[in-house]
Amino acid sequence: MISDRDSLAETVYILSILQQNYVVSKLKTLQLNSIQARSLSYISIHPGTIQRDVADYLGKKQATITNILKGLEERQLVYREIPKDNERQKNIFLTNEGKQVVDQVHLLFEKLDEKFRKGLTNEEQKQLKTILAKAEKNFKEK
């Protein structure tokens, strides 16, 4: 069902689609999809993480993450190390090229944030954050 164009939910939905399209198109220039980008970002924040932690963060099955990491490894964006104290586990790290890609991903999201803020005063930005936090809370309530 399509909502009334004047509804708040419809406006948020349209903004969400526009944001998603922006991010997808910019990630394509980096030859990444959103799951790959989120994986790289997580690994950059948690160097030496393990596959299970990446899967938990992304809410994906480990088999899915195996394929994602394999692709990132083939592109030489990540590498895995087997620690001496646990040979069954592999720690995941970014390569230098992976770090450069993560920097580009972070820049992409900074530009996205600039698009949201453009034309809004500091007060309007503060109000918008407050309002959106209330809306988010409504969805989290049972």
C-alpha cells in the first residue's frame, strides 16, 4: 500500500530510499556493496576480530561472512592470521589497501551527512535529531 504523500512515514521512506541509492552508487565506485563496506569498517574498528564477531555485528550467517571475507581477501583488502594460542581461530586484519578503502568509505558517509545537514541551522539539526530519536524509540517499544 502506498501512503499519502503528505505522511511523515512516506517522507522518511523516500529519504531512506534516496540515502540508500546515494550510498549504493558511491560504493559501486569503490567496487563494494554495503555488506562489504560494513565488514571493512567493523574490521578497521576491531583489528584482529574473528569471523563470528563480524557475522554477529552484521546479523548474517557465518557462511555468508565466509564468502564476503573470501572476496575481500582475494581483493587484498583483508588478511587472516592464525594466532599461536588458538590454531582453530583466524584473526582478521585490514591490509594497507583495505585501510585506504575504509578511509574512502568513511569520507563517503561524511559527505552523506553533509547532504543531510545542508541548509539546516544548528538548531534545526538538533531538533531533527531529537525528533528522529523519539520516532526510533516508538519502533523499539513493544
